[in-house]
Amino acid sequence: MVLKKQTVWLLSMLAILVVLSAYYLVQGPTQQVPMATGQMNDQGVLPAGDGKDKGIKVSTKQVTPHTDGVPVASPSDDYFIGYKMQRDAQQEQELGRYMEAMTNANTKPAAKADAKKNYDELSARKDNQDQVEELVKAIGSYKDVVVIAKDDMVRVLVQTDNLKKDKAVEIINLVKQQMKVPGNNIVVNYKP
């Protein structure tokens, strides 16, 4: 019995998905830092860098897992590795669907063109995420960083004991510049 390359790839991705699902059932989800626009005042609302946005409210708080009576694993590098693996598995699965549509002989030319466009966009987004992760690590000397870009939203999770507002603004400006996303569509969280 000969297994096709696609079958082996699909089974590998499913195995990773099962392992990650079990991990996150134990670990629990995280909370987001709220972001909104407004004017500069004494409540932490800062002006945007390029003047296009009215302002970005920067509120920093630590991401904590929900316990719900289930023992929670201690914060560690595994959390960030698992998060990256989950993101990469989802993106690889999407890329696989686009590749299948492009290589299928029964697919219409218009659908093939759409699949190629989506494949190229997702590939570029993946590369951009990796680049931004390295840049954020460099500007803040963070131990680890995860960037997740989906549609017009970007979520950045940094590994640090605390995150000051000026550092969050610096991360938002970097992401805004590198990924061409409005500042109010960027969420920055931190976890020790």
C-alpha cells in the first residue's frame, strides 16, 4: 500500500491538531487587551503615530488562563510554542486547500486564479508574521513573541513579566508599519 504525499501530510496535520486541542483544553484560553480610539487624556489614550487615526487607547494587562476548576499548567515556553504550532497548523491547512484547488483538474480557471491569489496572500502574511516576531523580540528583548494576522486584525502576544503602555505603543507602531494594518486593529497581550 502506497500512501500519497497529501495523505501523509493531512494525517500529520490532524495528529498535530489533536495534540494541540488536548493541550489547550488543559491550558485554557487567554483574555485580550481592549483597544479603542479616542483623544489624548489622563486615562491612557495616546495619539496615533501617522495622524490618520484619532488615537489608540492603550491598556496593558497580563493574559491569564481560565481555570474553570481544571488544573492549569504553569506558564512556560511551551505555551508560546503551542500557540505558534496551532497558528502554523491552521495556516498550513489553508495553504493545502488552496494548493489542492490549484492542482485539481476539475477546478474552473476562475476558482484556480482565486486559489492562487489566496495562496500567495497567505504565504506573504506568514512571512510577514515571522519578520514582525523577530523585530518585536529585538526592540523589547522579549523572550518570545507570537504574531497572528487574520483578515485585517493582528494579535501580538509577548512573553514578559509586565508590559508598559509605551512599550505596547512601540509594538503597535511597529506592527502598523510592517503589516500595513490600522493601529486600532492591533491587539497586544503579554504573558510571563
